[in-house]
Amino acid sequence: MIQDEAPVPAQILQWRCIESKIESKRLHYGRFVASPFGKGQANTVGVAMRRTLLGGIEGTSITYAKFRNVVHEYSTLVGVRESVHDITINLKEIVLRSDSYETQAASISITGPGNITAGDITLPPPVQIIDASQHTATATKATSLDIESKIEKNRGYRTCNLRESRNGEFFVDAVFAPI
């Protein structure tokens, strides 16, 4: 036994919220403190909590998008300011909530001009959009934008294989973690 370490009496772990604020519909912030920890324990617990929060909590994300009259991911649409690639990135960032574990179908069918937001997406009943004002695309002319998409509920992060994408069908990197 090491002489300079004294036995530590068992203490009850306590935690509390120090700061909590809602900056927008999509951005919530909280700061918590937990104590007491022995020497070296805080780092171990912190890493485990971080991994659990990022990989263990379920979330909902758009995983697939199909564009009408598009051949390639870097194509542009006449009358739409963003490229197809930019629109798929915007779709990836839409924050969703779902109670269903089944793959759901959603669609956007808009005739411009105007700003296209997440609120313009037609969703099935078990899926909800957290921030309907989130930007998706901008139609600069009287043009129609038709996008079919699939929504899934899962954990963590899933990358897509771009080689599987073809003829206007694109798989989207899915960020399921709500943290």
C-alpha cells in the first residue's frame, strides 16, 4: 500500500445544472457539474459520458434525397441558387424528431421564386421538424423543385458511399446524434 494515500470515505455523487439557455429552436445549451471524484476519475467519467451522448442517444435524420431531372451531385438546377450538393448538405442539417423506427418518406414540391425552408417539407405524421424556418434552398425564378427523401431513426453517424448515388438519387451522410 502506498503510504501517502489516505483512505477516502465513500461519498454520494451529486450533480447539478449550472447554466441552461435556449438560443434558438435548434440550439439548446446546458452546463452541468458532478462531484466529488477521486484523483483521475473525472477524466474517465467525462470521456464515457461524451461517448455515450454522441453515440448512444437516438436521433432522426434525412438519409436519402432524389431530385427530378438531375444527373450528378454537382449539377445546378435552373432558377435555384444552390447546387444539388449544397441542397443535400442543407437537408442533412435539418433537425427532426420521430417516434417511429420505420423508414419514412418525405417530399418537397415547390414552385418558386422564394426561399424554401424545412417547413416546406411534406412529412408523415410520426415525424416533426424542430425548426421550420431552417433554410433549404432559394428559388430565384418561377421554377419547380421536386425532392423525394427518406427519413430514418438511428444512433451515431452514418457515412454514405457516393458511388451508389446515380441519376438524381443521392445518399446523405446522416447525423443521428441530437447532441
